[in-house]
Amino acid sequence: MRRLKRHQKKRGVKRFLQSWVINTLAVLVAVSVLPHRIHYGSWVDLLAASLLLGIFNAVLRPILMLLTFPILLMTLGLFRFVINALLLLLVGFILPNFFVDGFWAAFWGALVISIISTLLNILTGGGGTRVRVHRRRPPPDSPGDGGGPVIDV
């Protein structure tokens, strides 16, 4: 039993570190795509910003999604980009050496971060993304069905 718990803890720590590295790389790409709009002082500031953004995405984002659910429905989910931008802007507001120059910089930065982190999560298998393909056997032919294709309406 202890062995299983220890294994689960190691797996959880590994998943957390993988998520943090992916988030840091995504923020780094956003900084390089928008160099004068989003920038940081040192690597420590970049790591802190990606960690804080990850915490906000885990804690605040679900609350904001719930509170803005009617707007999310009306915009067919596109309001998520505004929520992501506001969270990135909040990170820039809280951390002294991580700068986000206004809402539109945060919007485009959050869009880049979302795309890059999604791609990296798919490539690494992180983030709970699983694709499973399996084939089923065709059902046995029942007698008297004519053997042809059936179209159900």
C-alpha cells in the first residue's frame, strides 16, 4: 500500500513538473512572439510567471468560467480567450519583473500560450489528453437480412 502511494506521489510530481515546463515554454514563446508587449527580467521571473499562471488556471479560471457561463454560451466559448487574457494580465500586475503591456498584449499572449501549451501537451501526452482508436468486429449477419447495406432513417 505504501509503495502504491509513493508511486502515485512520484507520478503527481512528475506530471506537475511536466506541466510547469510546458507552461514555461509556452510563456517563453509568447514573449518572443510579442517582444515589446510582454517581457520579463530574468529566468526566475519567467519561471515564477509560468508557475503563477498555472496556479491561476487551476484555481481562478474554473471560477471565472462558472461566473461567465452565460457569456461563454452566447459567444460559443470564445470568451475563454478573454478570461485567459485577464489571467495573464493579472500575472503581469502581481509580479514586479514580468510585464504585460495592456489588454491586447495579454490577449495575443494568452492565445499564443494556449496554442503552444496545447500542442506540447498533445506531443508529450500530458494534460490528460488521450486518443484511443479501436475497431469493433462487425455484427454477425442475421439470417434473412438480404446481405446488403442497411440505411436507418
